[in-house]
Amino acid sequence: MSTFAHLKQSLESAKKRFLLFSILGGVAITLCSVGLFEYSRRSMERQEVNFELYELMGSQLVLVNQIALLSEVMDDTFGGHRASVRSDLNIKLDELKKKHSDVRSKLDGYVREDSKFSKFVQGFDERMLDFIDRAGQLIHKSQTSRFLGSDIVYLTISARKGLGTSLDRAIDDLLFQQRRNMHQMNWTLFLFVVSAFLTLMIIWLAVFRPLYSLSSSLHEQLMDEVVRSEAASRAKTEFLANISHEIRTPMTAIVGYADLLTKDGIKGVESSDALRSILHNAQHLLDLITEILDVSKMEAGKFTITPQNVHLPSMLNGIYSLINVKAAEKGIDLVFENSGRVPNQIIADPKRLSQMLYNLIGNAIKFTEKGYVKLTVSCEFDEVEGGEAVVRFRVKDTGLGIPKSQQGRLFRPFEQVDSSSNRRQGGTGLGLVLTKNLAELMDGGIRLVHSEQGKGSEFEIYVRVEVPENVDVVNVVSTNISPVEEKESVNQTALSGRRVMVVDDAKENVRLFSIYLASAGAKVIAKTSAKEAVDHLLEHSKDVDLVLMDLQMPELDGFGALSILQDK
């Protein structure tokens, strides 16, 4: 996954968490608000009912007092006046009954909790009910009762004392409840504010703060990515400038000497020197192109390692004999030595192992003007049972060294320690990158052990290999080793009389391959297209022993031609 894709995924995840926690926070605040509002509403309703009950109780006590006043004048009246007073008493008593009924309905409909106020109201109600019953009985006595008013007055006096006491206690408790409710309302408001604040803090800590941190981190990563992209872009620009120089220089020599060879003015030794220069520069171009293609294959994930049995002394002898020429040209010593004993045989990819050593030793020679370049080989393995082993190759030189500020750029593609146009040494800057990737493909790696500017550098390559059982363990890695036996040379007459078809859309390549094959004794059939080759093979397949065909050609490529031939 690319860096930008990872950043985008992280940002999307942060947005989802932000939305989720925002919804949860909103739901929490809503539920808290609804709960507190419902609690406050019920408290207010209860308080309103309590006040209504208190008003009803007070109005009942007023009616009792009015009944007492009417009763005081009842005994002093006779005839029609007495009947009128009795009628007024009945009216007041009916009003009192109605008030009592309202109180009863309020008590039955709402006040259910076991509170002091409800007990006071119930006690007042019971006394009022007793007063109403007894007063009704007195009022409805025989109209001849002379002391009816006095009886009712006596009744009201005794009733008012108990009713007044109950009413006083009720008002005291009512005021207490009012103060308590106000206190609870204040606490409710405080709890609401605190809960809202805590919810916001939780949302901040769980969402906004991580989101802010993530945004800051993403911004920093994006800025770093932009800086890296710009650096990579600059590095590629410098690489293209360098690679164009690396290509133009040998191409100039190749074209120039080839032009001279087409003229009659150059013969003899000069002609041989020109041909050697063309071959040398062409090989340099081929190595350059191979290096670039190898890095491209690795970046595309299409690079493979092919382990096989390797005779380690032979491989090192071959590397030494080839690369010592460069060291001798510069007048520096090339030394191969061992540290401890090494196995005679290992199972690894000899081509890639040699390529890594060529790159590393070649770099050391290129940047060393005097002194030496030394390769030290060591191995960590079980000498008896064989199995896996770690082979280490250390290359030390007395060259220019690498500044500490530039050491972090060593293994980056397209980057060089000195990428200026007036740099002293050439190269593409891909050698160490390729070596690093090859080592990692072989379960190993490369590292800079030590480097000091003006005093030289030391690199180490280590790879994991297989060691065959009962392998010989020898001390063979030294500069003055005796030549090892080489495999028998290929029989130069192996192609004599063989019919070989060469197929390539590039006519120059067809001509070149034909010359080489003819010099080896082969009879060459040249074709410049896959279609011509397929037509010939379908008609004269028995007349061809071997086909060398380019895979990439216009109209019909090598794979398509092979498919047609297999179907036939």
C-alpha cells in the first residue's frame, strides 16, 4: 500500500470515528437532558399540586370559620331568621363538602408517596370529614333545638384547633419542600452542566484530540512525502543527467572509431586499438543497460534467484582475475583473504553473488587513488552437518571515504554521494541499490561498517546459503592462490554441420549472429520476421536443428510463433 493510500485510509477512519462519537455524544446529552427535564417537570407538578392542596385546605378552614360565625347568631334568632341562618349553614356545609371532595380527588389522583405533607393532608382531611359529618348531623336536628348554634360553635372550636395544627404543619412542610425542590433544581442544573461538560470532554479526548493529533501527523507525513517526492524527483533528474553522460561518452567513442574504420586512413595497430575501444565501450554500455534493467525488474517484483552448486574458490578466482586488471591500471593492490575457514562448496546463485562482489569491489577501486582494496571472506556454519550458513564478504579500501552527511543516501535509487556535473567519478548511482536488493533476495543484506572522509570505507555483504553435507572446509581465499581446475572447454566443433535458424527483426543482429554461428561451423538460416520463420519451419521442420528467435518483434512475436508451432 502506498503512503498516500495509507494516509487516505487513516483519514477516512478518523472521519468515521468522529461521526460515531459525535452521534453517541449527542445521544448521551439528549438522554441526560430528557431525564433531567422529566425529573424537573415531575418535581414542579408535585409542587403545584401541593400548593393546590394547601389552598383547598385553607379555603376549607375559612368555611369552618364562617360556619362558626353563623352558628353564634343562630340561638338568638327565631322564626324566619333562624330558618335563613340554617339555610346559610347548609350552603356553607355544601361548599365545605365540595372542597373536601376536591381534596380527596387530588389525594387519590396524585399524592401517593409516603411524605410528611401527604400525611398532614390526610390527617386534615380526616378531621374535616369528621367535622362535616357531625356538623351535618347538628344542622339537620329538629328545628326546635334551642341550643343548636352553641353546639355547632363548640364543634367548630374543637375542630379548628386540630385543623389549624394540621394546616400549620402542612405549610411548614410545604415551605420545606419548596426550599428542597429549589435546591434540587439547582443541583439538577449543575448536574446537567457537568454532564454536558463531561460528555464534551469525553468527545474531545476520544475524538477531537486524536483527530487533531492524526491531522497533525497526517499533515507532517504529507509534508515529508512531498519533500521525499521532490527529493526523488531531483534525484531522478540528476540521474538522467548522469546517465545521459554515461551513455554519450562510450557512444561517442563507438561511433567515432566505427567511422574511422569505414575509412581507408586507419590500418594495422590503429585498427586493432579502435576495435578494442569499440568492444570496451560497448561492454560498458551493455553493463549499464543490464544494471538499469535489473533495478527495474526488482521494483516490479519480477527478479528471481536461481540457487545452484557453487565452487567458492573458483568463483573468487574468476572475480580476482577479472577485476585485478582495473586495480593494476590504477596502481593499487587488490587483496583477497579469509577470516577463519570457509566451505569449498555452497548452494547459491553464482551470477548474482559475483555481480554483488563486482559492484562492491569495483566501487572501492573506482574511489581509491592509492593504497589497497581488500576482500575478507568469512563463514558461520556447522562444519560437520552442513545446512544453512551465513557467508560474509567485507570490502575495505583506502579511498576517498564518505561524509557522514551523505551516508544516509547510499542505498537510495538514483542518488549518488557526488551528483554534481563536475564530479570526479562516473556511474549511475544504482550499483549499491542493486547490491542491496540482491543481498535481501538471498536472505541477507549490506551495511556500511565504517567510513571516514579521506581515509577510506568498509562495507559488508552477508548472504544466507546452503552448505552441502560433508563439504570440504579449506583456507582458499588469498591473493596468491594456485589456479583451480576449470571445467573442460566447450567443443568448438559442436555446431559443425548443424542447421541453425536465426530470427530477429533487427537485420544487424541477424548478420552478427550469423557470422558467429558460421565461424563455429553451423549452417545458418536467417529470417527477419517470425512469420517467415513459421512458414519455413512448417514446410521444412526437419531441415532445422535449432532456432534462435527474438521474443519481441512486430506483427508476430516469439511467443506467438511458438504457440503456432506447438499447435501444428
